[in-house]
Amino acid sequence: MSHMPYMFWENALTEQRIKSITENGNNLIISNASTFGGNSDIRRSKTGWFDDPELNKFLYGYVREANRHWGYDVSDTCEVQYTIYEGENKGHYGWHNDVDWYTELAVQRKVSITVQLSNENEYTGGDFEIQGCNMPNNYKKRGSIIAFPSFHNHRVMPVTSGTRKSLVAWFEGTSWR
């Protein structure tokens, strides 16, 4: 099994698809984000949830490609979150991983995927980081995708001005063993 920390695709989404996702995202019910443990200090963002099988299928194509390196037991089942980090309240998400290690469900998140929806010149700060990894220079480019194993710690640094919008999805598989 490879220990490649992430896979990256630049220009994975067309401008038309980004515009459609953003318009649909802005029409979702948006609320303050929460965490598994309910710790509001670690996270300051707003979220909404997509129910769009076509979007899930599109994202799963990238997960399938990335998973050729990792070989995890992953299905096409996922949750897709529209996330908004605002500079006016220093939107951020501190170090965390995406696995709920205490779930009673027979499935857990295996592969996480982040889609950049904002132009990098629409905000300052808001850097996405995976612990112990150097990110590609162009990862903030609108339409880029990063996929990584859900157990890797990662964060979004505070947005200091403007607004950063992204999609985040988690693809599941049988529990980690």
C-alpha cells in the first residue's frame, strides 16, 4: 500500500460547473458548522448539504483514481458539504481528521475530497494544509481537487479577508481494521 498523502488535480471542474455548484450551494439551507465532538472553538464556518447524485458520481471518479494508490475499501456513498469561510469572522477549521472513530456504524469515512470553488484572489489566508505535507503551489486555483485518506490530520487556516468557498466530500467503506 502506498503512503502517498494526497492526490491533486488542477482544473478538474469547468467554470460552468463551478458556477452551477456555487449557485446551487447558495440556495442550500446554510448553518453554522459543527464537529463530531461539538467543539465550536476548532471550527468557524458555515455549511450546507448537497443531495445531488450526479455530483457524487463526478467526485467518485476522482476518488476511484486516487484510491488506486491506497487500495481502501471504498464505496460511492458520500456526503457533500458546501463550506463557506468568511474573513469577517476569521473562518477556519483547526487540525482534525474526518474519521468518527467512535461511531457505531459499520462504515467509516475512508477518502476525503476538497474542491476549490473560490478564485484565490477573492480571499486572503484560508490555506488548506495536510499535516506533514507540502501542498502543491497551485492548490488554491479555482476548480482544483485534492483527495486524501480521511485519517490524515488537516486544517484550513483563518481567512483574513474575503470569502473562501469549497466543497468537501467523504467517501465511506467498511470500518477501519
